[in-house]
Amino acid sequence: MLCPRDGTILISPEESGKSVFSRNGIFHCPTCAGLALNSEAASSEICSKKLESMHDGFMDEGTPTDICCPFCEVKMKVRDFAFRKIDGSLTELIEIDGCPECSSFWLDSGELQRLSPPNGDKNENTDSEARALAVVFDLLFHLPFVLL
Ligand SMILES: [Zn+2]
Ligand SMILES: [Zn+2]
């Protein structure tokens, strides 16, 4: 399976060795750090349900893109999402590419970084990277989303 942006072979959830990736069915690109999510690859029921409900927003709506779904090669669509935080406010808008056929999504790493909590730590060690990812996935999978 190839990165829809740069054609690099994606690393599967099992190969990544990160439980947050295998739980949430996440394939990642070692070149651009983009993430491909797929509801069938997710081992967590919460995650796979969330991805399926997000998929509903891509079947009939969304703006066509030129990138192909890494799972089924159909042209993906893009929509703006925000997530509703516990205090009722919304996170910043992020663009998510979704496949109109299968329950798959593509996240550019730049979009993910906009969701990351600003912890002021410029020291990119793997621990803080993993922590930031875990927070991002908490946002993605535990907060209700709003389609804009
Ligand atoms: Zn890539
Ligand atoms: Zn697809």
C-alpha cells in the first residue's frame, strides 16, 4: 500500500510497533509522516465505529481531490472537521481526506500538528512524539466531531 502523496510504501499498524497505531488501524508514511486510517484495520471498537460515522460524511458530500485512497484507489474527497472539547468549544479546523467507498481517511502530518497540544517542547524525542500522538487520537476518537 502506497502513500497517496509521495508513493512511499506505508508502514502497517502491526509493523509500527506502536499500540496507538494498531489499536486505531493507522498506517503511516515514513517520508511525509502522513497517516492513513481504516475502520477495518482498527482493533478498537470505539475507533472503528467513529471512523464509520465519519465515513457517512464523505459518501454524498465533500470536495473531490486528486489523491487516491490507499486502500481501494478511489479518488478521495476532502472536508473540514472540528472536534468539540469538553468545555464545549471547538478545536481548530482540520482537513481530513476521506474515501467515498471504504471507511478510510488520510491525514497530512501538517493537519495533525495543528491538532497537537502546544507543549512548547521543540525537542522532538520519540516519547514526546508518542505522547502528542496519543493526545491527538484522544481528540479524534473520544470527542464528538462537527462537519463544516
Ligand atoms: Zn508520504
Ligand atoms: Zn477507499
